[in-house]
Amino acid sequence: MTHHLAIMKKSWKLIDKILSGEKKIESRWYKSRISPWNRINAGDKIFFKDAGMPVTVTAEVEKVLQFHDFSHTKLREMINEYGGAGKICFRSTLDEAFESNKDKRYCILMFLKNPQKITPFEIDKTGFGNACAWISVDNINKIKVS
């Protein structure tokens, strides 16, 4: 089992939606294959934090779907199937989600289960890059600040 840290945009208020069950799928859309592509599996654990804030929530990964080099037609199908409330929970309309992802070539959908609040803790991103929004480690304690 691998641990993952997902860093979210605070203004989108997605962590509250994960806790409430309104958001059950964490999605990452990329132009190239970057983490967690091929690094996340069912049974892994994701820790969530808003940018600039401590880690506050965790959830288990129930299932992972990966898509690559999809057509605009397939992208539209993916957004329609997985984009609504209780799923990805885009912060915009489905049409706007299509527009913002039409140039992406890779999509990872991580189905979440058992989301829960945890005792907040800080992390040390040294070595992972300042703008890094996803970190995969064998154990979250390796980047946890004590």
C-alpha cells in the first residue's frame, strides 16, 4: 500500500465535499504522464490538504481508472459519466470542464471511500518541487513534520 498526498486549491473547497460525500472521485488531468500515473492502486491511502494548510483528511482508494490519448468525443463522455455531483464534482459546468481539459492527454480517476478527518499535521515537500500538487511515498511519516 502506497500513501499519496493530494494538494488541493483552497478556494475550490473540495476537501469539505470529500468529507460530505458530494465528491467521491478525485481526478487529475495532465498533458504528460506524471504522478500518480501508474503509481496509485485500489487499497492505497490518499491524504488531502489545501495549499498552504496542514493535512486534514484521508480516504482510501476503492478503484482507479486511467485514460490516455482520448478524443474530444471520449473526453465529453468521460466528463458526462463521471463529472456530476457525487462523483468528480467539478467546480464549473460540465461544458467548462470540457474546455479546461480538452488539451490534456492523461486522466486519472481515483474513487474514494471512507473519507475521514484526521489530526492535522504539516508536511515537508523538500525535494518534490515547490509547485508539486501530488506526492507518492511508501509511508506518509517520511514527509510528516513532527
